Amino acid sequence: MTAETPHTTTTLDPRLLAILVCPKCKGALTHRSAEQALDCPACKLRYAIRDGIPVMLIDEAAPLP
Ligand SMILES: [Zn+2]
């Protein structure tokens, strides 16, 4: 599935963001609104946000640059 949507002003629900943790280490995530991603500094992983929905899957996570 190619979900390359053009840059929309996706505002992630703050309540959702508050309960989201890294599925790997259960640590807090850093919201990167510019990259549409959630970063886990501890695991050095980046979880994508697709259409405003965070993809909280370790298998789908990309290593932090
Ligand atoms: Zn983590």
C-alpha cells in the first residue's frame, strides 16, 4: 500500500500522543511533526504516522538517521 499523501496538516491527537509508547521499550516517543513520525531515542527507531495514524509496529519502524 502506498500511502504517500501530500503534506497535510495532520495534527496528531494530543490525547493519543500521551498514551503512545514505544512498543519495544515502552518508553516515551518524540513527535516529529515535520517528518510525520514518532521517534524513540532509546531504541533509535522511527515509527511512521500514516494518514494521522501512528504505525506502532517494530517491524515497520525505521532506524533513526
Ligand atoms: Zn523504544
